[in-house]
Amino acid sequence: MKLPVKQEILFIILCSRRYLDHETENQAKQLIDTSLFDWDCFYKISFEFGVLPLLYGHLKNTFKVYVPDHIFKKVHHFFIINAARNMVLTNELLKILDLFKTKNILAVPFKGPVLADMVYGSDTLRAFSDLDILVQESEAVKARIILQEYGYRLIHELDEKYDDFYVGIEHAFNMQSPDGKVNIDLQWKLLGTYTPEPITLEKIKHKLSTQQFAGRDILHLGHEDLLFYLCVHGTKDGWEKFEWISCIAEMLRKYPDINWNKVFESANQEHCLKKLKLGLYLASTLCKAPLPIVIEIKIQGDKGIKILGEQFKEHFFSNKNFISVFTNNQRFSSFHIQVQDDLKNKFRFVQRQLFRPTTKEILLWPVPGDFTFLYYIYRPLRLLWNLVLYFFSKLNGKSPVELNN
């Protein structure tokens, strides 16, 4: 690293795993056994990185003697609150899965409590704020209506006349429980419009596996598909949370028998090879994720991935948001263009971002159901106007307005 790395960040990286070996434990103790270690900084960064629940057990069982009382109490309090909330979300997920089962809706939970249990062995060791459920595209509206009859509401209310159009252009219904305590992303396209072709449940259901969760069998993404998803999802969102990287590393430790041919086959089919490689590069170089030698050679031999990975790490160690280096738009930046596999897919990505309508267009300009084609004209015009406002504010020395997508 060109810049000195905060010892607080190094400690967080070392300890963001389910189990610590003797060597890692000693390295961590050397970092905190000094008056220079800033525990308030540690708490702040751990919270931002999303790894406080994972670190709590190590602070309690291994490093308690080093931790100031006020810091340990804050971490303990966060862990208890997070565990209680996760329990509520887990119980609600089970109820919804039962509800969908009675209505013959194929539903696959992913991320959230299922991912925490699958990777860490407990839903208390990961912070998550909502539930993600994948349904078939053909059953998306039916599933939404079932949830609405159960009491959930759309966070962004849309007229039912847009249902078919919305399912075609978007990837999820964002819904909220009557008491406002549970949010659900009811998805029918994994990774939204970030891949050249939609990844639907219809497309991958033959590859689903059965997993034990909360004392029952549930359908879930297979290990290979989940690893692919985590890498592409993290790259899509600029690796905003360090926990996304440590989660991949932990998964690779727990499941060493992953079929790498299937992983790279999916990446090639979906034109997401660079996104996969970047996720694996970060997990390997930051968290010492175990990779087969042939995979390491394949990743290290990609100079473009190494450059992007090192750029990310430089800003990560400075505790800066990576995407903000390119733009204040979290979904559309030069970074997102760089991680497309080839020129054709770069063009297709830009085309999708510029011309494919989103919920925002529908909310800003409701049109009759027969005229939804106008959104394909309205979107690029709206983005162009936002761009004009953005550069105008910069020229006038004002704080630039956000580039909304």
C-alpha cells in the first residue's frame, strides 16, 4: 500500500471471520496492545463496514481485556439489538414462505438470515435490514398481491395498470409490513438490469439446492450460483460494505469443494467474468480467502482486475467510498463500465442505463397504460436535464446536485 494503513482497519480485517486461528489471533493482539489504538475509531469503522456482529464474539471471548468498557458496552448493545431484529426478520420470513407455499408460489429466500446461517452458522452474526425473496417472473404480480392481502404495502405505490410494464423493466417490488418494521424485496430478476440478460428463477430453478434453515428444508441458490451472485452484487454496488468481501472469504473457507468450472461457466454465460474476478481478488488479497492455485493464476493474470482491485484497496484503506471516486451516482459510473467484460457489453450496459425506464420515470410522469412506450423517450431526456443541472451547479461553484438515475 502506498499509504499507511490504520491499525484499526487492519484489526477489523483480521477478525472479520467466524473463527480465528492462533497466528491471526496473535497478529490481532499485537495491533491492539498499544495506547495508539483508537477504539472509538474502531467502533465507527466496524459499524460502517457492517461487521460489528461478527466481531462481537472475538471481542468478548479473546480480546476482552484490551477493550475499554464503554466500547464493549456499545458493541454488546448493538449485537443484542441486531440479534433481536434478525429474529423478528427470520420469523417473518418463515411465515411468508409458508404463505407462498399454500398459494403454490415458488419462492427462494437469499441473502439476509439465510445467507448468515449458511455462511456463519448463525443469523446473529450478520447485520441485514430487509428480506430478499426470489419468485418467478410469471408469478411476480400474483406474489405481490398475496403479500398485499397479508398486510404489506408497496413502498412506492403504483397503479395496477403498470403491472406488466413494471415487471418488464424492473426487478423487484419493494414492500413494507403494516407496522413498518419489515421490508421485503420481492425480486424476479437477480441483479436487476445489471446483467446483459435477466437472471430469472425460471432460468436457474433447475440448479436450486435444498438447505436446512430454522429446522426446515428450504430451496436456496447452490453454492456456485451464490458465490457468483455475491461477487457480481458486490461489484455492482462498489463493495460499499466490507462484510460483503469477508462473507465471500468465509464462504470459501466453509465450502472448499465448490465446483469452479460451474462458477466460471455462469460468469461467462452472463458476461460477468470481470465482476466475478474482482470479488475473488478482493476476498483473496484482503481476507486471505483460500483459492485453488489455478484460480489464483487466472485472477492474478488479469492486469485490469489487479489495477481495479488495488484502486479499491487504496480508497478502502483510506475509508472512502470507492464509487464516489468516479461519480456521485451509485449505479452508473465509469467504474461500472470498466467492469464490463468487453466493448459490446460496455455499450449494452450504457444503453440499458440510459434508455431503460425505472420506477422513477413512472412516479414522476404517470401516463395512460397504452402510452408507456413514452418512458423510453422520457428517461434519456430526464437524465440529460439532470446532467445539465449537475455541470451548471459545478460551473457556478455550488454543491453539485445529485445525478439521479
